Amino acid sequence: MANATSTSFERLERACHVLAGALVAFGGLCLLVACALTMLSIAGSLTIRPLPGEIELVEVLCGLAVFAFLPYCQLKRGHVGVDLVISAFGPKAMNVTQVIGDVLIALLLGLVTWRHFVGTMDKFGNGETTALLLIPVWWGYAVALALLFANLIICLFVVAADIRDIRNRRTIVASLGAH
């Protein structure tokens, strides 16, 4: 619960953690459904016949799971970091490289989000459907686009948290193995 003394930044931080946690749950659910569909299709192929279109659904669900897990990874600073040389220069150098890396990730994710939006509009406009189930392809693209927007929000929050930590003369805490 947010109390009267919590700052807006702390409320934003809690909201980002809740969002990332909800997306992880969504991604996990996508993977569970994909596993169940695969299991049912295998069982069906051994008895009667496999589920038609199961591969199409599993492809979309696994792709959505990847997009759903990215915000949590960014929030926990779980992306790969190599600091063999930088760590010798101390915490200030580590902070600078961390904020540069987080800004680069945010910029690249912004580029990916923009291009994915263009692709979503293209799929929506051309009416492409999946081969067996005839599901409009743009649906999966639209859900992935929403996940990318959520990831972009998390990335921007992480950059703001980096700047806040540097201003308050704190070392930016990265996940184990990242630095």
C-alpha cells in the first residue's frame, strides 16, 4: 500500500514492479498453455490425430512469452554485462557504464517498438491469416506491441532510477553476474 509519505518515484517504482510481475505471470501462462497444447497434440497423434494448428498457436504463445519476460529482466538488470576492465576503475565508472547501457537498451527498444508498430499496421492492413486456423496474424503482433510498450516504460523507469542513484551518490545495483 502506498502511504502518505511515499514519493511519486516510489509509487512509480512499485507500479513498475507490479507491471513486470504481472507480465512474468502472463508469460508463464503462455508457456504453460503452449506446453499443454503440445502435450495434447502429441497424445492426439498417438491415438487419433494431432491437434490441427497447434504449431501456429505454440509459435505465437512462445513469442509472446519472450516479450513478456523482457521487462522483468530489464527491471532486475538481468541483461548481460561485461566489465573486466571497468570494475578496476571503481563505482563511478560502473555507474557511468550502467547508465550508458540502460540508455542504449531503451533507445534500441524504442526503435524495435516503432518498427514493430509499423509491422503490426502492415499485418492489420493486408489481412494476413495463419495457414490452418485462419487467425488474423495482426492479433499476435498487437499483443506483442503492447508488451513492447510495457517494456519501454520499464526501460525508461530504469534510466530514471539510474540518474536518481547517480544524483544521490549511490552505486547502481546490478544483478549478480552483470557486473
